[in-house]
Amino acid sequence: MQKISTCNLRPGMIVALNIYNANGNKLLTKGTILNKTYIDRLNALYIPGIYVSLGNPTLDINTPEDILKESVRVEATRTLYRAFQKCQLTEDLDTKSLTDTTNMIIDNLLHNSNNIIQMTEIRKFDTYTFSHSISVCVLSTIIGILKQYSKKRLYEIAFGALLHDIGKLKIPLEILNKNGRLTTEEMNVMKKHSELGFFLLRKNKNLSVVPMHVAFQHHEKYDGSGYPRGVKGKAIHEYARVVAIADVYDALTSDRPYKSSVPPYEAYKIMVKESGNHFDPDILELFFEHVAIFPVGTTVKLNDGSFGIVTEIEVRKTFTPKVKLIATSKKIAISENISVDLSVEPNLYIEKSLDENEIFDLMKTTFNIKFSDN
């Protein structure tokens, strides 16, 4: 399957993953054949892109499920959406439902044997805060598992990560959902969300101080150049240092009203440059040892000019996955089932992952796959 921007969807493409709204209602079911009505509806709902099947067995690789079980993600998003709505009106948190949700996420991740982080969630622009909070919770919890946190510590970091952006409930919607870059003045307002989150959580007397620390410090930077207090190094709570990495990674790899997402490899390049500056270098290294830099299903070009699709990834070998070759350097289809393990091929490596236009060109010129514009 391939993730395709909604603006590039064509009738005849097949929905590869179920699509939900924030209330957990299914908008489109896996297997639905897209038509113009469905595509127009996706655009109207501000859904930036979806995963589709191209109807070709060579190109449609079975990809692993999202690291968080679909039903768990749907239920968690629904619970957080309702809890945030209530908190916005009353400043009171439904701690029981949030605790249950946190434990549900932890239990699901602890029972997941897949140690590679590959996210396949689809989100609407206007539900970004809820979806982002769930993903940051998931990523932070995985880091906690990798660091062999106790169940108690996993709960603390997961709960804190889930609520790290709760201060955004106090930010005007015209700033929060602005379709464009924020002005300096608007950015200064946005930066207040960490302090606003701290004070909002402090009003709930039955909460521990841990989620308050995470909300308050997740924009601090390892070199002391962050906000709101310019704290540096180990003086930043460890949970906040973990959440900072999860927060930025998910933000980079998610579509926003004012910017498109970047693929995991580009996110890696951006973040590794900030190792020791923005991020705790040890935690960042651990994180990227387990991130699918080239996720299963990614169409790639190798340095010899041939094309392939990533089929398997191993921990600590995330840059050298197994690749199924699909076309020669001259874009001639390879009919044989040829797979290469890049971890044992020292002279062969991934040069780039193909963007949507390059994938469409390969589909058309090599596999004669064409979709209607109507």
C-alpha cells in the first residue's frame, strides 16, 4: 500500500486502511473503491492523505499493522477528545477515563512483539491535537519500554505524554488551527501553552506532579535554549526529554494545515542534527535504533538505479532493510521475486524514497497502471 495525498487520489484506487473521525466513527472502510464523491468528501473533511492499494500484487506489499492496535487507538482518541472537551468547559479532568486509556495503551504496547516503530494512522487537520497526543503517548511509552521502565514509570510517562499539550485548550482556535505559519506575536501566544498546561493540571488536586512537569518542560532543549525557563541537560525531567523527542518526531511526520509531512528518513536527518542541542543524545540514539526509517511498503530507488519496495526491517538495521526489487534502472518491470538484504550488501544502499509523483510515473511507465481523473 502507499500513502497518497488526498489531492492526488484518483477514482479506482482502493482504501487500504479504515479511516475514522475523532469520535471513532468510521468514515471509509478498508477495501472501498474510491470514486469522485468519496474523494470530494475526504477533501471537505480536511483529511490530508490516506493509504491506498494500487491493485497490483507487485506493488501492494502487506504492511505491518500500526504499532498501536487500531481499536485501541480509536477508543483512546475518542476518550481524549471527550476529556479535552469537558476540560475546556470546566477545567476539570476526567482522570478515571484517562487513567483507563493510559493503561490500555501501555498494555497493548507491552504485548506487541513488533519492536519497530511504524505509524500508519490517518488524521484530520482539525483533530490534530488529539491524534498527536495519542501518538506522542505511544512513542514516549515505547521509549520507556526500551529503557526498561517499571510499570509504574511507564504509567507516569504515558499519562504525562498524553496530556503534554493540554495547555493548547487555552490557545485561541484561530492560532491553533491557522492555515499558514504563525506570526511572531502568534508564536509567543502559542509558546504559553506549556505554562498554561502546567497551571491547568495543577488545578486538579488528585494528579501527581509528574504530568505537570511534562506539560511544563516538553519544549525545553538539552542545550538550555528552549522555553519556558531555559533549563538544560539533566535538569530537564527525563520524561520531558523523552516526550520532546516523541513530540518533534510526530510533528515532523504529520501533515499540518501549513506544511506537508516529511518521511521518516528526512525527520531522522533533521533531528540528528539537533542531538545534544535540542535533544538528549542518548535517548535520541535509542529511539532511532527502533524507528522504521524506510517503513515497510516504501517505494525506494537504490544507488544502482533499480527500484524496490521495503518488505522487512530489523532493529538496529533500520537503514538497511530487505527490499523487493520491482524495476530495473531503465524502469523495466522485474517479474521474478527477487529480494535483497541491504544489511549484507555493502555496495548497495537506498539512495532515496520516491515521492508521489515519482510513484505515479513508475506505475504508469513500468506497470501500465492508470487511474481516471473523473
